[in-house]
Amino acid sequence: GIDMELGQIMKDPSTTFDTIVSSLATMDPQKGMLYFSSFYILAEILAIPAVPILTASSGYLFGIIPGTATCLFSAAIAASISFVIGRTLLRGYVENVLDDNPKFRCMDKAIEKEGFKLMLL
């Protein structure tokens, strides 16, 4: 089945994602895309290394165009969530790390002052 614990996913991501892909292949396409997106977003946020397995399998499961759209949508949502987590929940931790490292502190000040220009580089 597709019901799994987070610990199981973290312990053995490749086997877990193979199970997920097998389960999704038997589902209704819309329901499968919803479950796929959920697992993809979770894997991206947690930086689980099996994400390429999911990315490649999306085209197989849903077709090239719908699979690509599902992956892009899921990756954008995951990136947005990760950004918000980094800017809010983890900001204090990052500031503590920056205080201990003068090079990072200097980079942080440069990004704060000229962030847009640095992102274009």
C-alpha cells in the first residue's frame, strides 16, 4: 500500500519510492497525481536523495506532458515551502551560524545590500 511512515521513507528512500511508484501506477490518474505531488513535495523539502526516481517516473506514470507539469508544479510548491521555512523557522539558526563565521557574515551583508544583483550573477 501507499500508507507509510516518515521514518520508513527516511530510512530507505529508494525502496520506499519504488513502492510508491508501483502503487501510483494502479490508481486513477488524477488521484495518482495528487499523491505523487504530495510525496514529491515531502521528498524535496526533506532533501531525500530518491527524488530523481520520482522525477523520471512521472513521465512513465502520467505521460510526458502531464508528468512534466506535475513535477514542475510539485517542485515549485516544495521550493516555496522550503524558502518560507528557511526565512522564518530556520532564520535564527542561520544567524547564529553567521555570527560564528566572519566570511558568511560578510556574504550575508552583501546579499542584504545588493541581493538582486548578486542573484543575477
